[in-house]
Amino acid sequence: KQNKMGFKIRCSAIGQIMTDARTKGQLSKTTQSYCESWLKEKIYSKRKEFTSKYTDKGILEEDANIEFANKMLGINSIKNEEYFENDFLTGTPDIILENEIIDIKSSWDCFTFPIFDTEINKDYFYQLQGYMELTGKRNARLVYVLGDTPVSILHSEANKLKYSLGYDFEEALEIVKKKHDYSHVLDDLRIKVFDVVYDAEIIEKIKQRVKECEIYTNNLIRL
């Protein structure tokens, strides 16, 4: 038998456990699936990795996006490296200021950039609620940035185009560059900000769901 493990949720994954099941009193399939992956990570001491060109762009652009956000928001911030944890949550917010948290998302292209959206993505809303709970801040901003795609990703995309459509590399690279160049676009059209206020009721719901997930994972250990 394995020892009982204390379930905690990464702020970036809160949305995965907050979907409600069709049957009251049960966890949704999405929540169960997340719990099972979490438990496998603990049992086998492995971290489930997810990478894609979209996440790669965000990682590679991180410093440039923070610099752009500083300019556009009139702040002077640096990337936060401090890891936070309590009895329910874990996470590392992008930026921590005196009165707020800022989390930056890198859009893949103009078609995924939410310039016309009026409501925040629910998963990111939960993520910021978690960060505020961990840090004691009561205000947060979700900041989308539409930046030029890094060269390494442009080359990867050009190679895909080259092989799929028969272009030579230089020709494919020029096509890809044009698709991902936003340097000519006004700065105001390359940033989108959503304000988020701490919601104690939401936090209590998250904590309750974490408790339910702990019961579920502990029952799995006993199987």
C-alpha cells in the first residue's frame, strides 16, 4: 500500500478540476483524469510534460513580453522566480507587484489573439484567483501579448511548409515570416488586458474541490 498523499493543485491547472459532473456528488471525467495523472506523477516521481509550438513561443518570448508589458502598462517589473505553496495550491506567478499579480500570455498569431473578447478565459481566471490566494494580493491582470514569432520557431514552421508543399527553404521561410510579423502593427493592437478581482467565494469552491480530489486520489491508492 502507498502512503496517503496530500493533493494540491497547480494554479495553472485549477480549471481542469473545476468542471462539474452531470451527476451531483461525483467528480467530472475531466477532474478524475487530472487526479489520475497527478497521482501517477507522485507514484512514479515523473512530471507529465506538455510542449507545443504554442507553449514554446510563450517561453522563448517571455522576457520580450515582460518588457513590452512594462512599456504599455507603465510599470517596471521583472520575472518572478519565487514558488508559492499552501495547503491547497501551488504556483509561480509571472509578475508580482506591490498591489497586484500580472500573468502574461503569448498569442500564437492574430487569430488566437483575443482582441475582441469581453470575457476572460475561465481557466486563466481560476489561475489568477489561485495566484492571488497564494500571494495575498487582491487584484490581478491577465495580459495577452501579440509578438513576433522567434526565429527558431519560424525555421521549424518553414521546414514543415517546405516538406508539405514542396517549397525550397528560403521561399518557405519568407512565407512564414510574413504570416508571423506584427512589427508594423500599432502597439495598442498587440496587447489585451483583463482585470481580475479576488473572489473569496471562488477560492472556497476551489478548496472544496481540492478536498474532493484528495478523497478521490486516496481511494485510488487503496485500489
